[in-house]
Amino acid sequence: MLNYLWAGMILVGIIFAACTGRMPDVTNAAIDSSKEAITLCITMMGVMSFWVGLMEIATKAGIIKSVSKKMRPIIRFLFPRLPSDHPAAEHITTNMIANILGLGWAATPAGLKAMDGLAELERERGNPEYQDKKRLLGGVSKGRTASNEMCTFLIINISSLQLIPVNIIAYRSQYGSVNPAAIVGAAIVATSISTLAGIIYAKLMDRK
């Protein structure tokens, strides 16, 4: 759908420019945008490398593992039917920490691993071999649809509570903002509200 949407917008723009005699403006805009895109990519690569590197250092130093242990009560509250020793729990925690720090790039791999772990858990729930683990795994399902844990994790990942919106700060710096970090306060308020709304919604739907 997005491909059709973007193609339609480009086509409408070209047709409008041709009808109004502004085709040179379209050409100039395409060239200027290409240069800006390359510059922005270089800037974001530097920011990404810096923060992902810090994340890796924190992981090697055991900081992430220590924080993960302290976040276990939160994980149990959000995912009450997820076994505490399940590998997905660690990936979920890593994903949440990365999102809180604004490290969307570092959060993505952990998020994918967490979703794989939750999908495997759902398959186990639907396998007759694991029927005797019903109490531990929180029920048995056929594994054909997303589980409550998967939906909850997706909602929390999308709402993405952020204390340091690195991406927005980098964008604002790239485009000449006088104070790129001025967005921090507003970002914390906005993402806190979105995360709270997401958790409430997930809990209400989970009960159903």
C-alpha cells in the first residue's frame, strides 16, 4: 500500500509540475534531496555507531544484565504468563532498555529475537507434547495467531518510552536547530503517555 501511495504522490507531483511549467523545480528538488539524504545518512551512521557501541560496552560490562534483573517485576507485570526463565524475557528487557535510551537500531535485533522466542513459546503451547506444561506456559493454544504476549510486546515496542530521543536530536541537529536537545522534555511526556495508554489497552484486551 505504501508503495502505491508514494508512487501516486510522485506521479501527481510530476503531472502538476508539467501542467504548471515547473519541471525544473522538480529536477532541482530531486537533486537537492538526494544530497541531503546522503548527508543525513552519514550523520545518522555516526550517531548510530556511537550509541550502539555504548550499548555493546554496557552489555559486555554486565550493566544490561544487572538492569534486566531489576526490571523483572515490570516484565512479570506486563507478561504474567511468560515463564521467568524463558529466553524471550531477556530479549524483551534488552529491547525496552534500548528504546528507553532512544537506540531504535539496537532495539530492533533484540525485538526480533524476543518475537521469535514468544512465537516458539506459542508453538509449544499448541503442541500435545507440552500439554503437561499447561500451568507453566499459561494455557494451550494452536499457535496459529499472535499470543497475548506477542501483542503486548508489539504495543509496548511501538509506544516506545524514550528518555533520550537520539533520532530526533540528530535530525534537528542536521537541519540547523539552535537547540537540538530541546525536544527531550516533550518527548518524555509524549512517550510516557503513549506507553501508559498502550499498557492499559494491552491489559484490558488481555482480560478479554
